[in-house]
Amino acid sequence: MTTGVLVAIAVLALLAVLAFVVSYRRKDTAQALGLPEKTSRREQRKAGKAVEAAARQTISPLDPPPAAPAVYIPPDPETLGVTRRQFLNRSIGATFGFSLSVLGIVVVQNLYPSGVGGFGAKINVGSISKIKDGIAAGNGFFYFPAGRMWITEYPAAALPKAETQYAAFYDQVEQGLSAGVVALFQTCPHLGCRVPECATSQWFECPCHGSQYNRVGEQKGGPAPRGMDRFPMTVNAKGELEVNTGTVIPGPVLGTNTTGQEAEGPNCLSDGGGH
């Protein structure tokens, strides 16, 4: 069988399939429109258009017509003013209440100590006799870390001068001095460095800028503007020293010298009190 014959057979088969499809489609269209199967295509088109027109007349729209826009009604000025007044009144009331709360907290904190036994509160250091034992064990100096303080002995012979030269704060330290001790804040009045003791000179000597103080905290040299600051002291009925670390008393003015103590050996600072 030649190629030309095969092509002819393929073309005839294709035409037969097309004729069948057209015929089947025409039959379906006629049945849908309710027409006889042998109705021509032209008549089917006319009938289809008539059906579409009738459908357009009977089908209602799905979406409802848009509603008319709402009419704008301006707010009542009197009502608006009342709302503003309410806002301001509530704001003022809230601020006033907050202020009263803060004031109440401050009052309560002042009525009751914030801590017991720690720095910033009154500390019971112990009996005077045990404190002096600690001073002796420390070669003239007793450090009490809970109170950030140095405690040293105060000579009884110097009390008359102390009463005069410490007049600004003598009533706050009298009981401790009369018991033979003084409680000194560890911080240098110059720039706040912690001041260590010097075992050889028996003075306090600040390593930051060379300020020097005798054993009871009176300024002996360097840039410090005053002597070492100190704390109020009381002695209770049991003979125990109580130190109020919540109050810092500014140290004695420059030139104060109640004990007359000079350096008892070599200074720990080689510059002798310079910057």
C-alpha cells in the first residue's frame, strides 16, 4: 500500500469523525431547545437567540441596588464639651492620686527603717571592750565592713579639745568619744577613694591623691578639703556601740588637731601628701 493511499484513508477517517461530531452536536442542541432532530442549524440559531432573550427578561439581578448614603449629622457642641471636661477631670484626678501614693510611700519609708544591721541603718557594732580588743589586734585600726567604717581609739585626754573643736557635731559623737572610740567613714572626702590605714605612720593615707589623716581622722596633709567624715555614735545600756550609718557627719575643718598625734613612723606614701 502506497503512501498516497494511506494519506487518503486518513483524510476520509478525519472527515467522518468531524461529520459525526457535528451531527451529534446538532442533535444535542435541538434536544435542548425542544426542536426536532432534523431542524437546520439556521433554525436552531434563531430558536437559541429567542430563548436567551426570554431568559434575560425573566432573570432578576443578583445584587441589590446600592443604598443611599447616610446623612451626616454634626456632633452636639455641648456634648463634645462635656466629654472634654470629663477627660480633663479624670486626668487631674489620676495625677493627684498618683502623687498621694508616692507621698505615702515616702512617709512610710521614713517611719520605718529600710534595713536592719546594714549600711544606711543603725548598726550595733558590739561591746566597747570587744571593739577595743579588735583595735589592738589590728595594730591600732579596726575595720567594720558592714558599716563601711574604721573604728579607732579616742584618747580621753583629748575630750576637752574635741568638745570645742567638734562643736558643730559634738552632741552626735559624744557618747562614743567618752567611751574611747570614734567611727570614721571609709571614704576620702577628696574624691571618694577608700582610705586604708598605714601601720608604720599610724595614720590613714589615701593612695589616690595622697591625702593623710591622723588616727582619729583629722586632716594632716594632701588635697582633702576636711578631715574624714564620721557617723553618729551612741552607747546603749549594755555597753554596746551603736553607729547610725544613715547619717554622715562632714569631717572636721582643716587645721583641727585634738590629739596632737604626729606620724609615728615612715609614711606609706612616698610623696608625703602631694598629688
